[in-house]
Amino acid sequence: MGYSVGQLARFAGVTVRTLHHYDEIGLLSPGERTSAGYRRYTDRDVERLQQVLFYRELGFSLEEITAILDEPGADPLTHLRRQHELLRRRIGRLEAMAAAVERAMEAHTMGIDLTPEERFEVFGDFDPDEHAEEVEERWGGTDAFEQSRRRTARYTKDDWKTITGEAGEILREFAAAYAAGEPAGGERVTDTAERHRAHITRWFYDCSYEMHRGLGEMYVADPRFAANYENVAEGLSGYVRDAIVANAERHA
């Protein structure tokens, strides 16, 4: 008995109007009609509709699909092979696009949306995205990470200049106190540690004293972070960590 236009529309996820249009342009005409003149689609019609929808999904126009399906000697297996090859090509393009988007996402993980020239102007040789993937693996999804991402996404080049300028001042204060032989637990040095914590809270996320202590330990334990201080003065990373701990204890 075949399938009515309504039944086929439901099976295929298309509208009745679409099937009527396909019939009008000769792309898909029902193979049978009832005695009353109603369209009835056969199994071969269903198979042709599947081919039509495949090619539509691949971006072909209706005119192109008509020419492809009516190509002499092209059987269903030929169409399947052709579609498989076209799909593989599309998958390849989409994978390449996905990889490009992923690289862009990594570049913007911390919201640093600057041109290469602006990046060099603000950060010099330091690459703020160097550890972006690891940062997201460690802290992605945490309140602090999301708060930092929301804030930094709005920052301009001038904002980043201010941030790096403040961070540089704090580093110089630590280095000067260290060179002068001041104790890490002294008032001047713990005040600098407090300024460091406030800097993080102001620009990135609400940094509690406990979180600040965790950062201090990372500055010593992770050679990559320690280098930021050790390149200034040997032993400075441990000195900063001790100052952070002392500052947390005096505010306990």
C-alpha cells in the first residue's frame, strides 16, 4: 500500500509542503497513487528521499541533487560510496576548524585579547598563555577560575599595562627587602605580601589568605613559577612564600 505523504513526512522529519515541492520539481514523485488520486510513496521512493536528504545535508542544491540522482548507471551503492567520501572530507574540514577554534579558545582562556604587538608591549618576553591549558586543568570550573575569566575578558591593553605595572612594583619591593636582609616576617615585607594578595583580589579573583598561602607554596614547588622570582634573586621565591605565610598568620 505504500506510505501517505503525511506518514513519509513524519518518518523523514520533513514537512508535507516539502514533499509536495519535491514532487512539483520532479525531484521525488510518489511511485503510486490511490484510486482517489492520493500520493503513495513506495520503498524505492523512501530510499530516494534518504539520498535527497543526505545530499541536502552536504550542501547540494536541489538542482544538483536531481542531476546526481538521475545520473545514468548510478545505483544506491554508488551514491553511498560518494556520500561516504564527501562526509569524510567534510569531517576533515570540520576537525581542522575545531582545532583552530580550540587554539583560539586556549589563547583567550585568561581573557587576554591583544594583538601580537600589544602583547609584546604589555608583557615583553613573558607569554601569559603559556600555562593556560594547565591552569584550566587545575582550576577550571572553580569559582576563582570563573571569576578571573569573567573579569579579564573585559580588560583592555591599558588595564593590562596597569596590572603588569603593579605586579612589577610588588616584585621590586620584595626584591629590595630581600636584598636589604629584612626578615620575611617583618612588617614591611608582610605588608608587601598583603599588597600582593590585594592585587590578585582586585584584578583576578577573591584571594583568601588560605588561597594566597597555596600560591606561595606553588611559587616554590613549581620551577616554572619559581623562576619568576629566582631570575631576580636566588632564594627570592622562598622568601616571598615565607612572607605570604607570615602575612596570613598575622591576619588569622
